[in-house]
Amino acid sequence: MVWSFRKSRDGWKRKHQELKAQVKACKNQIAAVTKSREQWRTQAKDAQQQLVALQAENAELRTRAEAFEKKGTTRDTAR
């Protein structure tokens, strides 16, 4: 009888330890995925901000180039 109880106890202890290890592995995986996702989200936000800044700079440079061209053509026609 003792042998049977011991065998049963050892079985559920082993099963519990395996499940506990699986839970720990899953929690670690969730933490890693969450961290990675947050890093990608931050990178995407930074890239979006950089895109907006570069688009604004591009628009400003186009405006300045157009003004420069107009200024240049008025000089050429005045001569």
C-alpha cells in the first residue's frame, strides 16, 4: 500500500513540476514578446516622427526652390 501511495505521489509531483516548468517558460515567452513588441512600437513611432519631420523639411525646401526659381526668372527677364 505504501508503495502504491508513494508511486502515486511521485507521479503527481513529477506532473506538477513539468507543468510548473511549462508555465514558467510561457511566462518568459510572454515577457519577451511583450518587450519586443514595445521596442518595435517605439521604433515605429520614432520612424513616423522622422517621416513627418522630413516631409516638412522637404516641403520647405521645395517652397524655397520655387521662390528661388521665380526670383531667378524675374532677374533674367529684367535684363
